Amino acid sequence: MDFIQQPYMMAFWLGAFTALSLPLGAMLGIWLKPPTRIVAAIMAFGAGNLLAALTLELIEPAFNRSGFNPIAIGCILGALIFVGLNQMLESSGGYKRKMSTLISYMKAKKRKQMHDIIDKLSQVDILRMLPPEEMHRIIPAVEDRTFKTGNIIFRQEDPGASLYIIENGRVRVSANGKEVSELGPGETFGEMALLWHGPRTATVEALSDVALWEIHREDFEELLKASSKLHDEVSKLAEKRKAGLELITGVSAEDWSKTAKQRLNEEDVRPSAVEMAHAIKNEQGGGAALSMWLGIFLDGIPESLVIGASMIGAAVSPALIGGLFFANLPEAMSSGTMMKKQGKSTGKIFWMWTSLMIITGLGALIGNIAFVGVGHSTHSLVEGLAAGAMLAMIAQTMLPEAFEQGGWLVGVLTVVGFLSALLFRALGEASEHHQTLLPLIQTVFGV
């Protein structure tokens, strides 16, 4: 009995309790399938609650104990460590653990792909004659195409309907039965189809397996309708080409590409519903599952340290424990649903989250033992590390996901969550100093 009541065992049980909401939330997400707006509301409330709990129950005591420097250094290091490890895990599949990390990963990937496309477009003389600030509109309509060796991409006299950019492989261009040229990666063909409705002047055949980017004339014409400036420029180019005049570009490919990239915005790189569905279902084997588990484990490391270290020489904070519990619940609901969509069994999901609950308890136990007797500055530094990592996690994963699904409601519920932690603390302080209901009400509401 004495063993169970030891401070480090109390740290274990409290750590496990805060993480009990992980398997609980995952199962609720799978069984109840709550609307995303409900999950977002709970997540916003949990984020606000946790922000207040970290400020009042962790950062404030550490600041009062050791001053600004240790807590500031710890917070910065904790945030940098979390962001660095998170980036490393996401690159190997851990980004699939939450909708917010999945969206963030896909945005970065899509932005890079669009930059690559712009670099290729900048090599096309005809396109470089056009205003680069308008070209970002057509990038999302660029389509991936593949052709096998020997396939005819189009024949001479076919209606011209697309511009092609070679990503990989080689093609042969021939006219009237004679080879004109061979083209390779980065080169283009069929660009005149964007300027007027004329037949193809050559036949193009794949000399090897070839990957192409295709821009359809219909998409290009939609762009012209949306921009009178671009429409006028294209009309001038078409007239010059019909008259046989040389097209002279007044800007370098590098400058044109730079300007076009600067015009990309969040809407341009936002993944579509089809892209999201494909990413969710696209499995990468056991390595991805391990990376997802490690990613969730990374989210839980700071809270275990917080619990263990905060109990040294002080009573445990109910507000902090409650904040951690409520923050874990919606995260697990969201991630559990994601994992189920990816084809993982309910049993596997349950044990993944349960193992993290146990590990969080062990982390709190270790944190309680390891930091007994350390100086105030070291103690504050460690608490700062944990707080910085958790603040980075809230900002990077919780609130973006909540806003993505909940919209304007998120701001309100984050404030409500924050105030609930303040209220909980006020009630706790009042109960320590006042024994009757009337003084308690007066303390909380200031009447």
C-alpha cells in the first residue's frame, strides 16, 4: 500500500489518467463517428483549456521560482525539438496521424510540385511572353499523363488541344514521315494549340516510357476569360505567330518563375477532396504505421514530463490534469477516425492508443524520479522544455485542425476552454480558503 502511495506512483497514475482519454477518444471516434464540427469544437475547447492550464499551473510557478531566463530557454528549445522531430516523422509517414498534419504535409508537397511546374513553364518561350502574375491560376489544372514506349501521343493533322511538358522520358517529333527532332525532360511540344484552333503540324511518338504534364486548351481559355490582360497578351502573340514574326521575351526564365511563384496562395495549394481521399487510403506498409505511432508518441512526451516534474515538492494541479485530459480526447477522436479510414482494425487502433496511455504514465513516473533534488533553475528549464513543446503542438496541430473543421466557432470555444480552466482554478482556490457556499460564490464571481 505504501508503494502505491509513493509520489512517483501517484505521478504514474495521474499520467495514465490524462492519457486515458487517448484510447477512449479513439473508440468514441470510431463507434460514434461524430461530425467533424463536433470534434473541432471539443478540440478548440481542449486547446483553450490546456493553454490556460500551462500558463497558470506550469509557466507561472516556474517563472516565479526561477525568473524569465530558464523558462524562456526551455520553451524555445522545447518548441524547436518538437518541430524538428515532427518534421522528421512526417517525412516517413507520421503525417497521417491527424487530419491537420495530413493537410499540412500535402500542402507542402503540392506547393513543391507547383513550383516545379512553374519552373518548367518558364522554359516555354510563348508562355514566358505572358504575365507571370496571372499564370498561377492555371497551375492546378495541369494534368499528369503517361505513355508507354511506342505510343503515339498525337498525329499530324489531329486537332490541337493541349500543350505538353516532358517530366521524364524522350519523344520523337516527325512531320510528313521525316524525323524533325527528339525531345527530353524539361522540353515542351504542342504549345501552339494554346494560341489558336489549328491542326497539329507534326506527329509525336514516345521513344521510351514517358511522363508528361498536360495543359488543356479548354483550361487555358477559362483562364483567359478570367483575365482580360492575359486575353489581350495571348491575342497579340497569336497574331505575331500567324504573321511569322519572331517572339522575343523581355524577361528571363528565372525572373518570370520567381514572380509566378510569389502569386501562389493557400487556395492554390490546398489539396482537393479527391487528393485527400487518395492520401488517406494510400498505405506505405508497416513503416508508415510505426511512424504514425511515433508521431502520436511525440505529442504525448511533453505532457508526461509536465506531470512528473510538476509534482515534485508541490500538490498536483487539477486544472493541469483536466486540461491535458480534455486536450487528448478530441485529438484521439480525430486520429482514430483517420486510422480507421486507412484500413486499420479497431483492435490495433485501441492497443496503439492504450500503449501510449501506459507510456505516458511511465514517462510521468520517470520525470518525477529523475528531477528530484535538481535546482530551481534546472527544474524550470525542464518544465519550459515540456511547455514549449506542448505550445508548439497546440499551435501546429490542434488549432489548425480545429479551425479547418470548425470555422468561426473555434475562436469562441477556445476562449470558453481558456475561461473554464480559470474558473476551475478559482473554484479550487476558493475551496481551500472558504468553507461555505456563499464565500465561494463571492470569490469566483467577485461579488
